[in-house]
Amino acid sequence: MNFAVVLLGAAAFSDILKGLSISQHWIGAAVATIAAAQLAFDFGGMARTHQQLQRDYYNLLADIEAASKPNERQCAQWYASMVRITGDEPPTLRAIDAKAYNDAHASMELPADERLVIPIRHMIFKNWCSFEGYTYQKISEIIR
């Protein structure tokens, strides 16, 4: 039924856009672009992974909060659980981390020359590429 709803809705929406003098070629190009992006980047899968990891971290946090007087063994088990959850995480997107560092740095009103320099191509592709092996330098390191 969902399949039929999507197909019939797409046909109706296409007629509406056609009435607005939008070419069928542009509608087809938009559909193909969105479908290719969904296929290549698996937005639904990424959201599901995020939801599962968040649930696992909250379950671990609940276990930690439930212990009134944790002992050394419990702490070791919690740490091991955290490492296991971390192993399921996707690769770190380092340019996003660098931008977050700069944003946090700016919010604390710390000296601007201690922020990281992020190349423009890293900013453009930050959501898709991990840029492993690249070292982000601070402004102060480059000026020296």
C-alpha cells in the first residue's frame, strides 16, 4: 500500500508542478538526484545507526546511574561496555570535529589564534569524507 501511495502521490504532484510550468525534465532530474543520494548515502540507515548507538549509550548511562556505590569491577565493566559500543560507531568525520572544536572555542571567547585551520575542501566535503591522516593545525602554529 505504501508503494501505491508514493506512486499515486508522485503522479499527482507531477501534475501540479506541470501546471506551474515546471518541465518534466527538471522533475525527473530532481527525483533521480534525490534517489541517487538516498541510495549512496543511506540516510535511513545512518539515522537507524545513530538511534541504536544512542540507545546503547543511554542504557549504559542508566546502569552507571543505578549503582549507588560502584566498585572497581563495575567501573571496569562499564568501561568495557563503552568501548564495545564505540566499536560500532561509524568513522569519525574529522572536519566536523575540527569545526565543533572551533565553535566551542569561539563560544568560550578564547583567543582566535588557537582555532584550527580547516581547508575549504574539507568544509565542503565534511559530511562525507573522514580526512584520516590529515593534521589540522592551529592558526598560531601556521603564523609562527
